[in-house]
Amino acid sequence: MSDPRPLLQLQKVKMQFGGVVALREVELTINEGEIFALIGPNGAGKTTVFNVVTGVYRPTSGQVVFDGDRIDGMKRFKVTKRGVARTFQNIRLFHNMSALENVMVGADAHHRAGMFSAALGLPWHRHEERDGKALARELLEFVGIGHRAEETAKNLPYGDQRRLEIARALATKPKLLLLDEPAAGSLTWVEERQAVITRPYVTIQDPEDLRGRRLGLPLSKGVPVDVRRATALRGFQGALWAGGLTLNDVHLVDVPVTPVPGWRTSVPAVLGGPRRASTPAGLPGAGSRQWEPELEALARGDIDAVYVKGATAVEAAARYGLHVAIDLDGHPDQRVRINDGTVRPITVDQLLLDVRPDVVARFLRVLLDAAEWASAYPDQALTLSGDAARPPGAHRLTDLTIDLPDLTIDLSAERLGLLAEQERFLWTHGFLESAVDVGSWADHTPLASAHARRRTYQEQTA
């Protein structure tokens, strides 16, 4: 059997925005005919990789090679003509056009007739329009929304808008299709360090002490969804609830922050794939710098407390001379600790689930096996858990005093209920454009199939 032919190669790609390095020396190869998953923590730079490949960003250094030719720095429409198509974290459709017209726009990528031919209605243009419409109808049927061809895109349900975006991408006849955070499958629960931080001389020790205090909320302008603000507001809500208080019992103070390119600014999901999963070297997390505006405002005395998430944020607070006033990690009620990324959906594209459910089940079997291995070898698993789980001062395995997070994967009523609570919070406070029915979003079939086809550890090693 001949070696697989590389289709896309990133060679020592670096993407820097001012003083922030979003990608550092990234190396990856995707072979022809391969399904490849890019997996990483929130803010790791996954979307930045997509933007570099598709020509949204010109890399600071390094090369992007597609189908044997360099495409780094190439204009976006030329990248599309070469055979690269993508979808986006935040759906980008022509909302006032019909579903059919949206897909026809994708088909236009390879049309030869220009504006002059279209204006005069020349035969060549009419021929391409007829073929483009036929292709668009075929692709809408393929993704399962052929019956919605004449409906306006903005009136489609969220799931069908996702399918429409995939159909439009397929209409460009790509050799490589990039799906940026498409839709849903199973749930995991991941604990991260969560705390309310204050100055040493401020007398906040318990949730009840937050009454009447000035709590800092980050405010990012020009982003589709202000996830940082949602995370902080949800964290404060949990802390206040633990003390029998509500958000009405405190003063919320806006702290302006500047979004850094490459940091996540939309509601999160996790993309999974069956064949290979990779977090390439050089994808750093946002780290402690994400929290600097809030910590600086707190240190100046503009506010009385801030909420932070992740061990690196707690370490950053210590560098400002600040300390943990309320540690939310140890609270026994999960409703206090639930936040962005705590209940983590394992998501797959709906089209993949419809067309290749066996691939999705195989992917979930790998995750189930990984969770079982982590449970059997917790020390080794903790070394892979990264900064989010590492407590302040822990630099070696022997410094770790935390337990391994619960990595089990299920769609139990309890976990779906917690995710529904998070959805209600986001919807109530305006972070979601529309409500999401969590129960109907979850599909139990792939996980049940994965469990049914699992092999024991002995069978795997035989």
C-alpha cells in the first residue's frame, strides 16, 4: 500500500498579534481522504488555525501548503478556488436570502461568467445558473433540508442553519472541508479552579460578605458573544446563591477589556473526529493575561472583587498581591460550580452523524476507553490535565493535591439538567439569541452504540 498523500501541511506556522502569540511553531499534516480533528482547550487557537489556512490571516512566519502549493497569505477567494471550504463558529449566512440562494452563492465560486454576461443574460451565464441551482437543490437534499429550499435563511431553526452552511461550503466543490465547532453528542464534567478574588484588607471571607460589594464584570466590545462576561456573571451568581443572595444584592461594575485575536469569543463546543485528534505543539492557552484588566482594576481599588476561572488566573492574582476570598471548588452543590466549560458537550456535526453514525460511535468508544484508562492510572492522567486543574504552586506531579476530575461520559438526566440550567442562564441574560432545547439537542443513540461495541481492556491488548 502506498503512503498517503499529504493534502494540507502547516510548517512551523506562527501567528502573532502585537505581543500576543496565538500560534507558535504549529506543525500538522492532513492526508488526502482523512478525517482529522483539532482539539484543544478554550482559547487555544483552533479557530486561528482555520483563519490562517483560509486566508483570513497571513501568518507571521511559517508556511501553509495545500495540495502541493503554498497558500499562506493568499486572498480568501483564491483559497476557495483552490479547493478549501469552511464553516464558522458563528453562523454566517445571507439571512435575507433563501436557503437555495445561499447554496447557489457557494456554487458561484467556480462560475466563469462575469458581470457583463449576467447583465446581458448570455447563454453561458444562464447555463451556469441552471447548473448551480440544480447542484444547490441536490446539496440541500443531501444535508436533509431539501424541503426548506425556498425558506428565508434567518427563519430556519439553528440546526438547519448549520446544515445550510455546510451545504453552501460543499457547493464550492472543496478538496478540504473545515468545520469550525459544528453541533451535539455527549457530556463530560470537568472541574476547573474557580474563585472570588479580593484585596487582602477587604473583609470578604464567605459568600454572605458579598452583599453590597462592587463586583467587576469584564465588558468586551465588538464580539458576537461576550463569553468572558457570561463566565464572570455566572461565577458570581453561583457564589451569591451559595450565600442566599442574588445579583440584585450587589453592585456590578463594568471593566472594559480588549478582545485578543485568537481568544474564543463565542459560545463553546468541542469538535471530535474519528481518525486522528491532535493538539499541535504551539497552541497556547490564553493563560493568565486574560484576567489582567479585572485584576488591575481590583488592585487599584476600583472594585471589591472579581471572579476568576483556572489555576493560572489564581496565580496571576497572587502576583498582584491579591488573594482568594471565596474558593468555589470545594462547594458540594454542582449548581454553584457550573459554568462555561464545566459541563462540556462532546459534539459532532449533524451531517456526519446522519451519514456515518458508525464513525461517531467509534470516536466515542475511544473517549470511553481514554476515560477508563485515566481512572486506572490517575497519576499519569493528572500530568496531562494542564494548568486548568493544577493548583497554585504545583509544578511537579508530587505537588498535585487534587483528585482526578470525573471523566465519565454520559447523557444522564442529571447532567442534561445542569446543562439546561446553564442554557437558561445564558438565554435569560441575553448571551443567546434564542433558547435551545437541550433535551432534543442531545442524541443518545451514538453513545449507546459505543457502549454496546466496546471491548474490554484484556480484549484490546490481546
